[in-house]
Amino acid sequence: MTTLDAATSSSVPLQPAGAPTTLGALKASGWESISVGEELRKNATAKIAAGEPIVTGVMGYDQTVIPQLETAILAGHDIILLGERGQAKTRLIRAMVNLLDEWIPVIEGSEINDDPYNPVSRYAKTLVEERGDDTPIAWLHREDRYGEKLATPDTSIADLIGEVDPIKVAEGRYLSDELTVHYGLVPRVNRGIFAINELPDLAERIQVGLLNVLEERDIQIRGHRIRLPLDLVLIASANPEDYTNRGRIITPLKDRFGAQIRTHYPREVSLEVDIIRQEANLPRDAYDIRIPAYMEEIVAEFSQLARRSTAINQRSGVSVRLTVANFESVIANAIRRTLRTGDAVVVPRISDLVAMVASTQGKIEIEAMEDGREDELVAQLAAMATLQVFRRRVILEESSELVDSFTEDVVVHAGDDLPARTYLDVLAELPAFEPPTRAIAGAEAGPEEMAAALEFLLEGLHLTKRLNKDAAGARALYRQRRR
């Protein structure tokens, strides 16, 4: 969900300035070889001691997931992150790349990042035997020490571990020659971090192929008598076992992971709002967008309520991606209106919440008995979220004056197609609404912000049963409540 903090590969130099380029020069420099687990432990220790976070770009885990992750790293464990979709599992894994040293030396030309002091592939061993201290050394940036595979049922052992390369055989090499092997993803991340997303989706017979990687730290490729001791940390993600029937993690493989860490969704609305602000992709360079805090809270509250709704399948989860997508849809709807009405500023309103229908339907699973009621369910959740936020944010000491402004002849139209000036006309006709609307919008609010605040106030009065509302999609008519 975010890019890594490390520089992108296009901005990374080929090697650190003044780095040794031969094995002899590397020895003379005093460089020492340590395992990946020890490397992660060393760098995590330094960050923890300095009071710095071990990973960045992930919110809401400071008191729950991160302490467990720190413990697992300090223990040198392989890790499995268990949680529903949209809980930043992949982001958490990718952020761990920044715990690796920025550069490490490898034997130049090695396909599996051979350690110059302890080569394991036939190619590297032969090169060191032939050239000794003149063996050429290359430098590998930490970004190139991370590999990732989304587990799918068609993933093969050849994909992960390796296979005999028929082209190399055709060139004249014997099948018994290790150099005929084409290495898979796992050995190519030797001396790094390898991640497998959605591990239960990996066929059980393929999971068996990972047992040696986790326990003996070596691999086996068909009938070749190859012992290729790998140095890597394996991290996997998975949904809870009771979530999916597509597969499961076999018990021997689960047993080989040192730590299982359970992730979770944001537990407070304020945290979900912070995630919105970090993740939402808004075209601020193209438009003057001003977002009322109560609109952010309503979108965040919507997701929080959805995670507690009995009408939604909670085993599949309600992803944080839903919150972000809904927020982007609401803003996009406000932009669409602004382009048509000619308003100067983009400000989302309550009537823009109707745009969440399209972005919600593909991200939640409705219980079977609720099938066909998706639009109605979204509308109900949006209303509940608006009511919760209205009660938290708006205190009307005297609402009777507002309600009394609505006589039988007074109605107020609202909708996502009305310009801001329409709402200013309403405030002119109903002066009692101006002070509370101003209090919601802020002292320096412009016409567009006042329009949004008035819609919020009207909807709040309706949801607290002080006004009636006739609604059709994004259009609404507020009127006197019949007594």
C-alpha cells in the first residue's frame, strides 16, 4: 500500500563509493560476514535502543503488532503474519527491508548472491578456487535483497526452488552438473528476505518443498545431489484458518515458523482517519480541495460500523482499502459537481456519500440472506455513521428554533448537483440556521464549506428525528416533521 522508504532502484548507485572490488581488497577492508538474521537483529537493536520505529508507514500497531515483531526479529525467527485482508501485512513485510544493511558484497556474476567468504554455488566456488584474492566483487543494495511471491494454486516447485534448464543441457552440459540448474525465486534471494503472500493458497505438495528451506536451510532440485545452504529470512502472510476454504497451511510447515503474529484493523476512528490522510490519492494539484473533518470521520466510521455489521460476512473482513476507496469516491463526486456548477472550491458534502455504493460493493461480502440489498445496506451504514459523527461533533443547546423554522410551506432541497449559492440562499431564508452552520464550518469558511456544513446539519436533524427527509439517490428534500 506504500512505497518502501529506501530509495528506488533507479536512484541507487551501482555500488558504494570506494567499495572494494576484489576478494583481497574486501579482506583488507575488514568487512565481516554475518547471517541475515543477525543483520536484522543488529539493525533492529540499534533502532530500538535509539527509540526509533523498526518499520515506518504502518499505523495502529505500535502497542500490538510491532512489539511482537521486534521480539521475533531479536529471536531470529521466521515469521507468519495472520490477518484478514487489508491489514497492511504485505506493507509490514516490505518495510522490513530497511532493517537490512544498505550494501553487501557478493561474488560478481553469482545468481544467488554468494557470500565472498563462504560461497555455496558451484559457479562461485569454482571462481574463488581459480582466482583467489582476485575474485571480482560486486555490491548488492538492500532493495535487491527482497523477493516476493503471491501464492497461487498453480505455483510450482520450479518457480520457488528451481529446475533443470533444458537449454543448458542442450549446450552440452551433463544432467549431473549443478550448472544445468535454473534457480527459482527462493535461492535467488539468498542473503535476503523472501515473502510468500497468502501462504494457504499454495498447494500442499508445494508447501512441503519449503520444509527444508525453513529447517535445514537448504534446497533440493529433482535428482541432483545438491546441498545449497541458503541464508535468508522467510516471512509469510495468511488469512485466519477459519476464513478460507481454498487451502490451509500444513502442520509441519506451520511448526517451522518461529513466530505467528496476528494483525488487526484500526480500532479507533481517529486512526482510520489518519490512514485516509496518508493513503488517499487526491488530485490536489489540479483542484482546490478542502475536506471538512466531519466528512473524513463519517467515511472512517462507515468502515468501523461495517466491521460490526451482521449483514456483512466478517470472516472475509472489511479492508482498510474500503475506507480509502470510499473516501476517494466521495472526493471524486465532489469534484464532478464542482466542474458542473462552477464553484471555486471542492468540498465534499453528505450528498456525496452516495458515491460510496460503487466503491463498497466490490470490497465486502454480503451475507446470503441480505443478497440484493447492497445499495440499501450502504445507505443504512452511511446514515448510522453520519449520526454517530453528528452526535460527537454537534451540540445544539436549542434546536427548537431550528425546527420551528420549518413551517408547512418551507422545504429545503439538497443534492450533489446543487451549487453552493443555493445553500447560501437557504441560510438567508432561514437565519436561525446560520450560527450553528457557521460553528460547524468554521469562522473563515467560504460558501462551499458553508454549503457542506448546512447539509451535515440538516441530515443530523433528520437522523435525530427532528426533521423529515424524502430521498432519492443523492437528492433529498428536508421538511417539517409531522407531529
